[in-house]
Amino acid sequence: MRAQFVFHEVWIGLRRNLTMTIALVVVVAISLSLLGTGLLFVKQVDSTRTFWQSRVQLSVYLCTTSDLYGNCKQNGAVTPAEIQSIKQQLTSNKDVTSATFVSAKANYTLFRQEFASNPVEKYALPDQIPASFEIRLRNTQADADPVSEVVDGYPGVSDVVNDSTILDQFYKLLDGARNAVVVIAIFLLVAAIMLVANTIRLSAFNRRRETSIMRLVGASNFYVQLPFLVEGMIAGLLGWLVSTGLLVLVKSLLLDSLQQYFPYGISLSTADLIEVVIVAMIIGLLICGITSFLTLRRYLRV
Amino acid sequence: MIHFDNVTKTYPNQGRPALENVSLDVEKGEFVFLVGPSGSGKSTFLRLVLKEERPSSGRIHVAGRDLARLTNWNVPHLRRRIGCVFQDFRLLPNKNVYQNIAFALEVIGKPRQFIRKVAPEVIDLVGLEGKRDRMPDELSGGEQQRVAMARAFVNRPMILLADEPTGNIDPATSIGIMKVLDRINRTGTTVVMATHDAAIVDSMRKRVIELEYGKVVRDQSRGVYGQAY
């Protein structure tokens, strides 16, 4: 096997077919980056879900002096007696695993930490941040509504927030984006397959003189076909390289910047990105390799 | 070396067979002319020897191998023992004389050292000394055919098939081509040449096999082109 010969042939093939090769690289790059983006979205949703499952599921915010919610307006800030009574209500409920009281001061500190990078942080005053009960439920989906009904409107309770409803919108957004991206990616991958087939066919046609002589002098099938196969794979690899760059951008610009709207650190790790990039490479190589191989079987028969 | 046993070849969608019940033997080191009008089956005969086509019936042995038993995988190895020359030369226009010849060895995986040694030898053999760096379009038809013969012979095949090698070449130059073929034949290589060129066949006085409508109508040692009867 003479690697130099094969790579020389590959180089000639890629150069003679330059426009086709560029088109192929671009389409492979875009389809792989869209596919990768879809995978990153899936991972983002997964990691967000896991994150939230281990966190608070219901927050019961208590009245402050400056609270304007109907329930608080007349009664002013929550009193220690009301706090006790609310705690009683919650802990006696069998759907509640735990109900932790967080003082207004503690919440303010927490708020300042979590919104450290957000301009909102500067405008919040200590007395605007309410004390709260952070409740964990036995069963997030089913118990959220009954439990929130129990304490909603209770004296001293300003508002009950079901965290999962906020997240549902986030999930919906990500799921929708993921579906759209994956559908487009599949269309593009089909286009990529046809482009690979055409590129290889054109390449085989361009070099029909060479290949006919190769067959005549007894070059093995492997030797005749390898340059074309490598050609398809190299185009695939180039497309994958470009897509890797695009995926890094998608992660750092799109997904990581989404995090600023959600004050909890659930950005994807580099390991997640690498995993997606590797999956994209395998898919790219498989698509280019298999398509080239099948095309060659058709157009380069011995 | 080449053994046809009752070989018939019918192409799909064609009524008359291209070859019909052909039986013949070509021995090692022989020089054979294959003559006959266009469509008489000469090219089919050569294609069958190369296993580019399969016979519809009958058996073919080439270089001791039964072609029916030869797997596709092994066809390239058969072809390495057979050199081919065509009317239209089939040189690579973007490679010079040396590169065209070296290409035939590169693609069967021969080491560069070996190629550097044998390619110049074969260039000398066909009489192209000093023209190794010329491009095909800088050569005359006769010279291009010499390059093609050098390429066919560089791997020292046991059989050389020539399909009208002088078809595009003027008679004076053809004599030179025939001398090279004769020289190749003298190294022990079996030569089978399909041709229309009566003058050449008559002057060489070698074995002549005449085909007509796919049948062998004459097989004559030291024959001539025209009818002997």
C-alpha cells in the first residue's frame, strides 16, 4: 500500500472537483452543526430537569411591608404567629416532604448571590425581598396544585410560586427549538447524502481514464476505490471540523447566554460539548463513508 | 496459455452470438494475429480473456487459471499477468512518458525503488530513450503507442493483448510498432494482436486466426491476411 499515491490521487480529486467539494463541506458542516445543536438542547433540557428535581418545588412567599398583593395590603407584613400557623399547615400536609423557613434577610443574601451578574441586583432593597417557605413535595407533578391551594390566600401569604410552571415554558422553548433544529438537520443530511453521491460520481467520471487504466493493469478494487472513499471522508471531516467550530459558538453564545435569564448555574460542561462533537464526527464519517462506498459499487465496477 | 473450449458469448438483447462455439489454444510464447471484419468477435475474444465479460457457455483458461472459478477478488491478479494495448493508446494526458509507465506499477503497489529501476529499462526497450519527460501531446502517434506498449509490458506480463495497435498509425510507423511487439514476443511473452492491417499480417508470417460472424473460419500457422483458399 502506498499512502503517498493514494493521497496524491485524493488531492487531485478534491481539487478538480473544487466547487462540488466546497458545497459538500458546507452542507455537511451545517447539517452536523444543526444536529449537534439539537443534541446540545436535549442535554440542556436533561441537565436542567435533573437540577430542578433536586431543588425546591414550591415557594411560598410571605408578606412584606411593601407588598402590594391583595392578601397583604390590609394586613401588612407577616407576623411571627402567622408564620407558625403557615408552618403548621404545611408540615401537617402529607404531600409535603419538607418545608423550610427562609428569613427575608437570608433570601436577600441569596438573591444578591444568584443575580450577581444581573442589573436587577442593584435595584433590589432588603425590605422588598420577602421571607419564604421552600417546600419539597413528595410528587412534583401531582402534588404541586393541591398543596399550593392549601396555603394560597392564607393570612401572611403573599404568593405561591410553582417552580415547574416557570420551567415548563423553558422546556417548551427548548423542546420546540430542538425539534425544529433536528428536522432541518435531517433534511440537510439527506441533501448531504445526495451531494456525497454526486460528488463521488463526478469524481469517478472525471477520472474514468485513470480508473479504466488502473483496472486494466490489475489494480485491486481496494486500490481503485480507496482514493474516492478517502475523498468523501475527507470532505466529511472538513465539514465536521467547521461544524465543531459552529457548535462551540452555539454553546458559548446561545446556550450559555440563555443562562443569564435563569439564575442557577446549569450550563453544559465541556464534556457534554465534546460528546456531541464526537457523535457529530461519527455521523459525518459514516454518512460520507457509506454513501461513497455505495456510489462506488455502482459506478466503479470491475 | 490461452485455452478456449467451445466458448459462446451472446450479449443481452442481441440475436446472433458475438462468439459461437470457439475452441482454440494459444501456447506460451506464440505470436497470434486475430483477423476478421468489424463485428466478427475479435474484441469480444480479448474481453473474455481479460474477464471483462463472462462467456454464455464454454470454458476459458488463461495462464493456467479457469476463469469461471476466478473470483472477482482475484480478477486484478489475472490482469497483472496480461498487458493491453489499444488503437487509441489510452495514455493519461497530464502525465509524462515516465509517469504514465510508472502509474501502471504504482497502482499495483510496487515500491518506488523497483519502479525507478524497471521503468527506464522498458522505455529503452520500446525505443523512447531521451523522451521520458515528454507529455503525450508532444509525441507522434507512433511514439504514443510505444508508451502504451511500454506501460503494458513494464510488469512483464505473460500475455500481451493488442487491439488494432496500428489502427491509428501510418504504415511506415506501424513497422516500428510491429518490431517492438516482436521484441516483446521474443522475451517469451505470448502476443495476441487483433488487426485489420493485411500488409502487416502478410509480412510477419505468424499464426493467423480468422473470425467471421463469431466463428473461427481459419486457423493457420505462418498465415497471411487474405483468404488462403
